[in-house]
Amino acid sequence: MEFRLLGTVAVATGSGELPLGPTKRRSLLAALLLRPNTAVPLVQLIDAVWPDDPPARARTVAQGHISRLRALLAQGGAEDYGVHLVTRGHAYVLEMPESLLDAHRFEELVRLARDQRDAADAAGMLREALSLWRGPALVGVATNGPLRVAAHGLEEARLSAVEQLALRYGESGDHPKAAAVLHAESDAHPMRESLAAALMRALYRAGRQSDALDHYHRTRTLLADELGVDPGRALREAYTEILTGDGGRARPTPAAEAVPPQEAPEAAPPATDAPPLPGPRTALTPDLLPRPPRGFTGRADELDALTRATARPEAVVVVTGPAGVGKTSLALHWAHRHADRYDGVLFADLRGFSADSAPPDTGDVLREFLIALGVAPRELPETPGALAARYRTLTEQRRVLVVLDNAPATARVRPLLPAGPDCAALVTSRLRLDGLAVSDLARTIGLDVLGPCASAALLAAATGADTAARLAAEPEAAARLAALCAGLPLALRVTAARLAARPGLPIADLAAELADEQRRLALLEVDDTGVAAALHLTLRTLPRHATDLFSGLGALPGPEVDRYAAAAIAATTPAAAAESLARLADAHLLTERAPGRYAMHDLVRLYARRLADKAGQDGADPDLLPRLLDHYIRAALAATAAAEPDDRPCCALPDDPRPDHGTPRFTGRADAFAWYAAQRENLAAATAAARTTGSDERAWRLVVLQWPYICGYVRDEWAPLLEQGLAAAVQAGDPDAESKVRALYGWVLTEEGRLPEALAHLELAPGLAARAGDPCSEATALVNLAIALDRSGVGDASLGHIERALELARAEDDILTELLALEQRAGQLLARGDHHGVLACTERGLSLTGAGSEGLAVLRQITLRIARGTALSALGRPEQARTTLLQARDEAVARGFDKGVREANAQLAGYDDRTATRR
């Protein structure tokens, strides 16, 4: 199976391309493929399909296309390739091996070519990359909006690859082939000056000076006529070089003829991070760089970003990221490749996160720098101020690159920044050092963990040939090994060292050892180097409130934490918790996935759990988990009240609630649903943790309090959570809790079409509620039972259940449950053809006061109005029917009730052909 973006958007299988259908469906697929393995919110998918003015039913149409894409992928055997289109709250994720995507393979080949020293091998990779293109990118999708921007970005990447290919041909001495490659693209993009300049140099070096000059004049004329501008710097420099004979002209070389190294022509300046290898340095050139990192791989985007950022005058660049992510390796790799652009390179390890030595004195670093810059030791100034002044003077008129590694704070960096406009400073730190952005306009480049392909490449590169062969012989085990290192370069390098030290150990056996979370951190340690040691040094620099919260987060059951949950864990205020979270995020111990929501890297989470376990042995706070569970219960109660303001709370806090350390406030149904979506995985994990620790009275509450969101997204795989809730309710011995869970679970199973399983729960629920003395729960359970029974045809039993439910709801003045029963009753009467009965039923429901203006109550009244319009039509009263249905449809549109819009339009189709067309 192959997913294609480089041409017409398509999915190719062994039996041909899948019939993707209309443009909107292809656009949705393209939007998902552009961000594989990433949750793409539905609103962003809608923007991709309807960038200007989405229709009222955009959400429904998009979800329909998603369902059809799932079916098409299943038809194409996607499961066999590890491809899944899954729902994540209000978002969708196309889970897939990225190697199945042509755009990903293109990027990987271009990256490999960029790092390839041999020009011929690099050219072969670039030709293979460009062969993946079957036309302009993203053909067959929406022609404006986000997808148009994405298509432009892909085309820019293609043109950059073409320029690289021509450059590599030139390095091999094959200038005619470089000119041929560039000619076609320059004709297609006549105002792209980088293409024009590269073509001019290639033509000149191929012995075609007049053609090169002619191309310059044609491009200059076109720029003047079309844009009213003069040629830019790159084009002017190419023209000047050719006129003065400095363009590196060489005799034409037959394809099979080798070019002696001393006669090899000078290559054109690269467009991205591919400078010439460093040449010999003179004795007078300061060079304090340590040796380049061995086994460096990947990071093409970050290297390009460094190149761009250091091109500015007085450039200061901060490379920041978590411990062990490879900041120093990136900085040294880039510095070695670009050293020849500077008069000299200075380097200092500021040891901000060192276990065995204190940070060096700033004066000592300045003395070392000044000696490297040619100042005799006896001439060194004595005071720190004088040292800094002399350093500024010496760097003002020079091009110096200064690399400051492991910086602990902004104040330690500022005195060491060079003064010259052509100088650059490259700083690495586990902290963001935002002060440098304020005072020195520093650019920040964040370094994240590696992806699966880059992880596997680093694991192979960091081992010897024999170990690399072992990895190649066990590809699945090697991939698992890389995955267990969670993309952290330090962990990958430690694992490579273990492999090299145990030559007889199968790769699969080491992967099995690493899979044990209790041993993983210990296995990722070699001597004094490893993940845990690096994280310990990071924590050591943080204030007590941040480290205490970090230890508490080891007990966090879910994947994310916000300031309210953190406040419950630390028993503090949300404001204080927010400060601690920010400090941990600044040190890259947490990642802010969404505004105010933080997550941990897998290995950081294991380290936090180790601290939490140690705290438990030393007498940790026993109320930590109950506080967190009660926080989630309070928040869910608030969310339920905001989502369904007309309903009674389905439960209360446990009998022994912990103190409230802050609960979020919700402004309405949409706000509450956004919280449910964001917290779904956290609530599921909290439920599991409550079950594990015997807090069943909390576990079932965490489940049933999600009922508004479950009802809104009933087909979103809720069965595992409801199984947990049911087990907790049974274990707690609470018949009312068991009734509530069984009624909700049975309704979900009914909607999934699993009627026998649904009835097994629903037939028990009313009796349990009656035994508990809860008439409202009994009424709800009876309605859900009737709904399931009516799927096989309306019978006397289900009619009786609804009558009893209506009696119970009216006796309790439970408007929402009565509306639920009346909605089902109207459907039953319509099915039996009792249209006068429908009018009486709906009149009652529509006359109920106190139903509010949002939530399920108003949606149920819309459904009753549609049933009333249907009955009026059947009774031969078309005008009243049409008026009633139009009112129902308008209310449904106003509230985003897609099902109501569809049902009203279906009934209106007989009255208004134009409505049918819109439908």
C-alpha cells in the first residue's frame, strides 16, 4: 500500500488505486496525510475542505467522508500494513508507518543525500527522490486554503532538491547534466532567481558563456516587466563572476572521464545545509572545537534552521531541549561543517548541568578565548570588566563563531557573546533562556526526540559494523529496541553501547529486557552516563516546588496534566501549580502539548515514577491519588452541570471527599465537551487507577459522569471504559451505581447494534434502580430498555416500559427524563400509525416549561417537533406540517444538531424540492 501526495492524491494497492471519490474526500485524506500519526482536529479538517465558507452541515459531511475513508482503507487491506484511521475526541489520527507515504520517502532521500559526501551517491539518491513525483503536489484537492499552502511547500522542497541535484552533478564535474536539470525547471519557474543563478553557473562551467549571459539578460528583463524589480544579490553575483572569469569555468568533461581533484570546479553555494567540508586551518586561526560527534544522523530541518538563523548580523541562536536529546551533538556537527565560514571558532562548556564539576568562572573562559584570539598570557587584563572589554574589541572586526555549551542561565552567557556584526553565537541549554531573546534578539531552535526512522538510523550509526549487521538481521527487534528508547538520542547511544558489549546477545532479548519498565532506566545507564543521571542533573537546578511536583507527577495515571490536576497532586493552588508546571516545561521535563496541558516523555515518566516509588517507601503522601480522583470527579460534575443544566446530578461526591484545591469553570455545553474531549484519556486512566487501588466508589463515578459526552459520541468505542465502571459498581455493592452504569452501557451497545448484549444489561437496570429507591434512574433505565426492544419492532412490553417511565418522571418532576420518554413514545406511536396519539404526546412535551435553552432537553423537543410535523403530514394537514418542520429544522441548525437537520429535511423533501437539493 502506498499513499501519494506528490501528484494526484491517491492510495495505491496491489490491485490498483482505491476509488477515493469526490474532491472533498481527497482533501480530507490529504490533510490527514500531511500530518501522519498526529491528531488533526475536525475543525482543521473542515478548514481544509471548505477554506472560505463552510456550510452549516460541514461537520456532518466531513464525518461522513471520514467513515467512507475508513471503509475504503479496510477494503484496500490497510490493517495488514498497520494503517488505522482512529478518532481522538474531536480529532482524527491516521496511524501509519510513514514509509508508506511518498512525501516522507522523498524527504528521507533528500536528507540522506544532503549528508552524503560522495557526489555521485548523493545524485543517485536525489534522482530517486525526484522520481517519486508524478506531477504537481496535491492534485485533486481543494485549490485554496491550507492545502494550497501545503502544496506550495512541497513544491519548494522539490525545487530545492533539483538545485541540490544540479550542485552534486557540478561537484562530479558533469556540468552539462547540471545545466540540463536546471534548464527545464528554470523555464517552468522563470522568476526563481536561485534557479536562474545556478543555471548560469552550470552553463558557464559547461563552456557555454554566451548562453549563461543570455539567460541573465532574459531573467532581468522578465523581473523588470513582471515585477518592476532589479535582479537580486544571488543573480548579480553569478553575472559578475561570469564576466570576470571567476565563475569556476572548466572544460567540458565526458561522462566517463574522471576529474582530478586539483582540477575539480568550484561548486555553487548550496541552498541548504550542505557546505564544503572544512579545509585546512592555519595556525593563527583560533579553533577550540572538540572533535565532531560520531554517528551523528538526521536533524536535517534543525541544521537548516541553524544555517538560516546564523545568517543574520550579530546572530545569537539558542538550541534548547530535554536532557539527552542531542543538543551538543547538533551544535558541534553544525559548527564543524560551517567552521570555514568564520575566521575562527571558540568553544566553552559552561557545565550548567554537570555532576562532578562547578561551572567555570566567566573570567577564566574569557582568558581562554583571548589567548585563542592571539593575546599573549602576560598581556591579559586582570579584572573581569577589562577582560570583557578586550574580548569585545577583538571580536568587533572579525567573523568569529562562539559555541557555548550547557549554559545554566542567561547571565552566564551574555559576557561571552562576540561583538562583531559578522559573528555568531551558538548556545545550548536544557533551559529556554528567553532572556537572550529579549536582550540579544536570540532565535530559539527547539530540539525534540527523534522519529522512528531517525532513531533506527542513529542506533545503527552509533554501533560498529558487526553490531549494525546484527540490527539489520533482526529488523523487527531493532525497530522495537529503538521504540523503547522513545527517540531519545542518549538512550539510543547507551543501548548501542550495550549491544556492542554483548556481541552474542540476540537483539530481541535486549528488547525484551528493555520492555520491562522496572528495569529500563537501569539498562539505559553505562558507567556514569545515562538517562536517569541526566534527568537528575536537570532537576537539581530547579526550585523545590517544581521538583516536589515532578515527583508527584510520577503517580499521575493519565498522559497529561493541567494546572487544576497539578494543584490536586501538590495540594496547592492552581496558580502555584501553574508556576511549577512552567518551570518543569522550561527545563524540558514536561512538554506543553496544548495551551495549559502538559505531558511527559516516556523515559521522563519512568524516572518520575521511580522518584514516586522512592517517596512511597519513605512515607509519601497517601492522599495524593484520592485528591486527584476527587478533583476529576468535581470537574466532571461541573462539566455535566454545564453540558446538561436541566438535568439532576447523576451522583454526588464520595462519602470521604478530599479538599477542593481548584475546579475549572465551564461557560456552557461546548466548553464542557471540549474538557471531556481533552480529558478522556486522563479520566480513563484515573478510572483504572481507582480500580487498582480499591477506590471503586470513585471509579464508577468517573465513568457515569461522562454520560453527556458518551451520548454525544456514542459510537466512539466506550465499551472498555463502561466495563471498568460496571466492575467497580458491582464491587462496591451499590445497586444504584450498577443501575446507572448498566443503563448507559446497554444504550451504547444498542447504538452499536449489539442488541443481545445490550438487553443483558438493560433488563437488570430498572430492578436495580427500584431496589435502590431511585425513581429517576429507574425511569431512564426503562426508556433505554424500550429503545433496545423497539429495534425489533414496537411491542406491548416496550409500550408498557415507556408508560411506567412517564409515571415515574412526572412524579419526580424530572423534565429531562420525561422528555426522553415522550421522544421514544412519539416514535412508537408513529411506527404504529397512531398519528392523533403523536399529536397528544408531542403537545405534552412541547408544553413542558423549565426545559431550558440548551442541552439535551431542547434537542429532544426538536425531535418531538419533527415527529409532530410527520404526524400532521400523515393526517392531511400539509401547511401546518411544513411550518412545524421548518421551525424544527431552523432550531436544529441554530444548535448544530445535525441529526435533527437531517430528519427535518427528510420530511420536508416532499414539500420543497429546493430543500431536497440542499440536503
